Amino acid sequence: MRAVWYERKGPAAEVLVAGEMPDPEPAPGEVRVRVAVSSVNPTDVKRRKEGRELGKFPRIIPNNDGAGTIDRVGAGVPQTRVGERVWVFAAQHGRPFGTAAQYTCVPSRFAIPLPDGVSFADGASLGVPAVTAHRCLFPSDELFASRAGESPRAPKDTPLLGQNILITGGTGRVGAYAIQMAKRAGARVIATASAPKLAQLKDLGADVALDYRDADLADKIKTASGGKGVHRIVETEFGANVALAPKILAPGGAIATYASDSAPEPKIPFGPLMVLNAKIEFVFIYGMPEAAQGTAFADVTRMLKEGALRHRVGLRVPLARLAEAHEAVEKATATGGVLVDVA
């Protein structure tokens, strides 16, 4: 099969190698997916730069997310899955075979059926960012959409109905999905981004779009919340923004955070947050309980089927240009997802 891999950490242009490799075979409980489209996320870039998992595997095919067609199944997986169009989640986590290749093997539950009429490009856009957004908004069993096999609940039954939700970095991959999911759940959405991107926040459905550099940001968020404060923050830069939280959180509010790149050892305003009975929820989707992952997969797929999710693509390149795709994510030069055509 055609593939791109790395055997040492470093810059994309220096360490990513294209070539031919033997086709992988699915282990028991796995399916093999013929990849049509792969997607590049910040986590893929970090793994390559830092050489994560190279101690376990001498060669790694990068990229966690993608979409394609199941062409072979391992023992214990129904043969009826062969031929299914699927979107793929976390292909490279803990494994050497990501989606930057013609084939990848993943646990059967990580190959989620793609609804009819949904393109492979849209399916490849989901994965890590969509599941992260879902987990940040719906951390408990009380979710905005039904579990598999049940009828979707009406908006009046959703846990976010009428709540004020702040989404930082709203034009990023996670933020964009979080805005759409929160609106779907009946929340009032306040989102932040840089001034040139505020129109994008409104286009995604945010009720209020604010410049994160605004000197009066706390007051404007409080005003946008009707003076009540926000009930939940979906936070992309925890360390940089945690000092703002006590000024804007409602009593009992929560911060759900999945990154703190600019301040990996943040200083937390313990007293002010304690007085609010605030909660801090650290979101690591690879360690989610299987049941929670399954519910997220079902909810995201249902939204796909309903046409309730929009996917923004900032760059799309062929597999041979994977280094360019990694660099675009690393340097944040693409507005939207970065896709790689494999088929």
C-alpha cells in the first residue's frame, strides 16, 4: 500500500517519508478500512514533533482521523461490516498505523457508519475535534441527543437548554463543532476569537461574538449572559484564560478544557473558583469510558444524518503532500480543517 510515515521526530518536511508498505491485516476485533480521506489535527503534529510512541514502534504512519470503506474484518467482527462506509476515530492512538495510508486497521467500534449522502471529506473532518467538542459540552450520561436505538430527545429535554455557554477559540476545529452542538442543544452561545474572525463565529451560529483581546472582555461576557454568568466554558487555552473564569462563571459553573499549550503549568485562582463551587473538567478523549465514546459517536452521527453539522476545510492536498498539510496545522495557516486525499 501507499503510505507516509516517520521513524524519527522532527520537522514534517525532514522526517515524513512516502513509499510502499505491506498491507496491514486486522487483528481480532478490528476492521481494515480502505482510506479515502485523512485529516490532520494538532495532536498528530505534536506526536510527530515530539516523537511520541516511537519508543514503542520503530515506524509510525500518522493521523488519527479519516474516512473510507471497510474491506476486511478480523475475528469476532461480523462479515456484514465489509463494504460499510465509515468515519474513523483515533486510528493512530496507541498504534503504529494511522490514516495517512491506503489502509488502516482500528477496533471495530472506532469505525463508525457514515450516513448515506455524507461525503468522505465530511466524515474525515469529525474524529478527534467533534468528539472533543461533544465531551466538553456533555460530560455526563445526560446528553443532548439520545443513545443509539432511542428516539432523539426534543430540545426542551436537553441539559444545556437555556444555559449560557462560552466557547473560546470558536473558529478552531473543536470550537466550531462546539458552537453548532451547543446551539443544537438550545444554549445561548457566546464565542471568542480574534477580531478578523468574529463574522465566522456568527456564521457558525454563535449568539454573541467577542474579540478575545478586548480589554473589557469579562464585562462584555457578563452582559451577554444577562448578568447571570456562563454555566460552562469550553476552553482551548486553559492557562492563558483561567484567571478570567471567576469573573464570568455562574455559581456552580464548569470549565471543560482540552489544551493549555501556552501555559502547560498554569496558576489557578483557587479561592475565587472555590467560592463559586466551580468545576474544572479535564478532557482527554482517548481515555473516555467506552460507553461515553459510543454515545458521542452516536450523537455526532445523528447530527450528520440530520445535516446539523457544517465542516470548514482550509486546505486539501494529496497524500504525497502530507508534509505541507502538517505544516499548515502546525503554523495555523489554514482556516478550517486540513484534509488529505488518499484514494
